[in-house]
Amino acid sequence: MVKFDRLKLVSHVDNIIINDDKVFERSVKDGRVISMKFHQEIPFLLMIKIDYLKDECVLEFSGKVLGADYPCLISSDTIDKCFENINNLGFCKINIEEMMNAQVVACDVTQDIQCDNFSQLTSYIRGHIISYRLFNCKETCGNITIEKNVVTKKCKKRMIIYDKQREMANAKNRRFIQEHGLEGVFDNVCRFEINLNSKEQIRNALELTGNTLLSVLKSDANPMLSFIQDAISPPADFTESSNLRQYHISLTLKDCDYDMAKIEAKIRGLCKRGTKVTEVLKPYKEALDNLDKKGKSIYSDLINSLK
């Protein structure tokens, strides 16, 4: 079952009734209200825009709308609860049945796994990017962002991997945790998130022909696993050697701080045009695997967790 931590929907304006327009910011033209917008970030993201010129409403919300059920994320099992909780705010009423036909124009596909050693997992991932020409991997404050290096928007993919326990311990999230009795629920949780920001990206990632909310929620694709298998290589078998070539490899690893991105950049700069760099890099990846005997179990556990 595909799960989400954010959905952005576009539906007909008649599918949401405004009970209190005072909470909305209005846009007026020639004395006529042409649009209204509500936006909040806390305790959960909620954006509602009513566009009377286009006869459409745009609705965006995050998984925290589920309150105590937030760990379940947004899915076919929880979508009704999301809409009900928004309706319970009192200033609007969503037609839940009709909203299932809304177009999903953006979403964050999300999956949580248990991880006892987040830094070890992310170190493995950074060291086993299949190709730094195909994928760009950046580390920011301990979190990892992997992006596919493509020009066309429809093929662009971005995955963020972060320590959910650390994020939920932030000051802005502590009140949410306490109010909904979620203390300890996110301990040792690693979150994987793919940001899809166009209808075409959503269709491609979820293997769909349409973008209705109902079809998106019913997708049986596994975009998280597919992304990881495309971007991350499994550990290679390696036999220790004391020959001169292996010594040169170990010196290169040390010179590049055991960082595959730096190693690949150095190797590419030294190779002749036409050289198959992925083959040249194999012994360096093997040497890294040899330094971390747990590499095979890390990769295996990761793949099994995402299935």
C-alpha cells in the first residue's frame, strides 16, 4: 500500500462548502471576490484555495492532519479520517465522496522503517551510489537527499532520507507529540520520502494512467524500492590482497576521505575518453565494502524493509 505525508488536490469548487469565510484571505477584482485562500503550517499543513474564475478548489494537507494516527500516514485506509478532521475545524465542509475524484497534482510518497543506526545506514548509502553522474547525493545536517540528474521534468526524481526521531524532537513538533500521545512512537525511525510535483511524475512513479485521488491511493507500485534499487548498488564481494594495486586503491580511498563521490570525481578526471568508469570504480567499491563487513546485511535489511 502506497502511503503519503502530503497530498495536493485540485477539485471542482462545489466539492467544498465554506462555512466561515472570515478565516480566508480574499482577492477582489472590480468589487467581486475572485479567490479566497486559507493557509496554516501548525499543527499541520493545510492550504485551501478557492478560485471562482476557474471554478476549482485546491486542497493541500500533510499527514499530521491525522493527529494521533499520524504514524499511519495518508493512505486508502486513512483518507476519510483526513477529510473528517479538516471538516471538524468548522469553517469548511469537504464532500468526501466527490473529493475522491479530485486530481492529485503533487504528493510526498513516504515510508518509515526501523533503523537502530541511522548514521551507519546513510554512510552505506552515500558510499554506494551507483553513479554520481546519474544521481546527485547530498548530506545536510545528517539527512541525505538523492536526486536523479536529468533535464526533463517528467524524469526528475528526488528522495530524502532522514532521522524521523530527531525531526519530531524539534521544538516545533514537541507539542504535537505531547498532545497526541506519540512519545516514543518515532524512536529509531528512518523516513524515506519521494517528492512528486507534477501529474506526470505521479503517474510514472505510481504506474498509473490517471491522477484521480482514488487511483493514486489504490496504486500497488513500490516507488521507494524502485528508486533505491536504481540508485544504490549492493555491496560487492571482495578478497583481501596485499599487492601493489590494492595498496594504491587504499591510498586513493584515504585521500578521498572514503567518499565515493570524491573518488568518482578523481577517477573520471584521470581516465581517458571512452573509459567505462563504472568498471574502473568496482575495486574501490569492493574495498569500501571490505572496510565495512556489515555492508551486505545493511543493504539486505534495507531492501527487505522497503518491500
